Amino acid sequence: MLPTKASTPEVLLVEDNPINQVVALEFLALMGLQTRLANNGLEALSACGLAAPDLVLMDIQMPGMDGLECTRRLRELQAAGTLAPFPILALTAHALDSDVQASMEAGMDEHLTKPLDFKSLRTHLSRWVKLPE
């Protein structure tokens, strides 16, 4: 688990679908996590540049810049030392082995599939950040 900057971890949700945003944000709130929202990869790059989150939940297919390209760019910034490291978890409806491989090759730490399940999401997030009691 990575140490967090604050007592309550902050998750950046990168998701373009309004319904998926509502579901994910509600789950994260129920876990007691602070959240920020980005609607696509470009917004996520900007948000991470302002303040690195403790964890990113990244959709794959989004307009503008997709989650794979955004992850590659974030990892480049981290490798250059201009952005603090944090885990990036794919959050997508695509569950084929080739989809998982593409996520990992882009630099994601895990590949989670939609639809979201509260218990499963909590289990995965607890591997990366300390969840509030």
C-alpha cells in the first residue's frame, strides 16, 4: 500500500459516462474517500498536474484522450520525476485478455471490469490505499 498524503485518501475518477460517474462516486463516498472527477484523459492529466491523487480509477474508452494514452502520459511524467507516483486502476466494460494486457502495457496496476460491485471495488481499492474505518 502506498502512503497517503492525508488521513483520507483521494481518488481521481476518470469517467465520461454520467450514470457510471454517479454510481462510482456514490460507492467512493460510501467508503469515506475524497474524490475528484475528470471526464476524459485530458482533464485527468490536468487534475493530476494540479495535485497528485492517492489513486486513479481510469475508464478506457473516452472522447479526446482515452485511458490508455492518459496512463502512458502519467507514467512518463512519474518516470521523469515531475509527478508523484500513484496506482492507476482500469475501470472498463472490456474484459477480454487482450484488454487486460493493453491496460497493463499502458502502465495500469489493475484491470477492474464494469458493472461496478461495491464489495469488489472496496477489496481492490484496499490493496492500494488505506480505507477509512
